[in-house]
Amino acid sequence: MNQELLHLIEQISREKGVEKSVVIDAVLSAVLSASRKRFGTVDNINARLDEVTGAITLFSLKTVRDEDDIVDDSLEISLEEAQDICSDATIGSVIEVQHDIDDFGRIASDRETSYNPEGA
């Protein structure tokens, strides 16, 4: 699927005469829209596309805090949890927490398959 996505992005870019980056931004916007349905409206969720592998990564940046100092779970993570993700994490550091997108991949897939380059 990942290579198919890269091929589709190339095809749309070429046929519609738009920059590849514009198409990638649209794909990532669709992924973020799907993530809001899955995770709710969380401002610090981001997505990126690896243009070599076609892998899409959904992630949040979280600041490492002492467990007792955490005020907002969407922005902060305990030191113990952070060290499970990144062994070098320390209090005050910011780490990238990846989210699983497999359970809402169908939403984005439906949008991909609705594109018809022939216009029919």
C-alpha cells in the first residue's frame, strides 16, 4: 500500500500539474482529519510522509514531566512512560510519541480510491 500511495501522489501531481508537496499536504491533512475522529481534537497531533518508503507516521510531541506534575496528558508524559519510548528521555525533554493509524486507515483509503484521473 505504501508504494501505491507514492505512485498515486506522483500520478496526481503529474496529471493535475500541481506540486508534489501540495498533494502530500492534502494526504496528510486527510490523515489528520481521520485522527481527529479517532483521538478527538488534539492540537499537537502531526503527520508526516516518508517519501522513500511511503510510510505515514502520526505523532505527538510531549514534554517529559514527573508523574505528579502532569497537567495535560495530551501535551505531557511521565518520565517512566517516556523512557519506555526513548531511553534517553529526561525531565523537561520533548519526545515524539507515535500513534497507531492502522485502525482508521480505511477512512483515508476511501478518499484515495475515490480519485479518478479520467474524470469519469
